Amino acid sequence: MVKIIPTDKARQGRWGRHLLRILIAALLLAFVAWGAAEIYGEMIQTNTPASQEQIPKG
């Protein structure tokens, strides 16, 4: 016989602190990766060799 379950009880899981911790950790890791990419980009931009700098003509 099929068991009838009310719609408010028929859920796969619950929203809780565990999910919130995972989402916050993922957000923090994304910010760390973004910051590392920004720092690396600035290092590349400022460490250009003198031979590749453009000298103004005129």
C-alpha cells in the first residue's frame, strides 16, 4: 500500500547551519582567489622590462 505524505513533510532535506557554513566558506574562498588574482595581476603589470616600455616619439 502506498503511504500518503503531506506536502509540508515531503522534503528531501532541511535548511540548516551546515549548509550556511558551506556557502560562507565557498564565498570566503572565492574572495581569497579573487584577491590572489588581483595581486598577481598587479605584479605582472608593474614588473614590465624597460625594453618593452614605449618611448614617446616627438
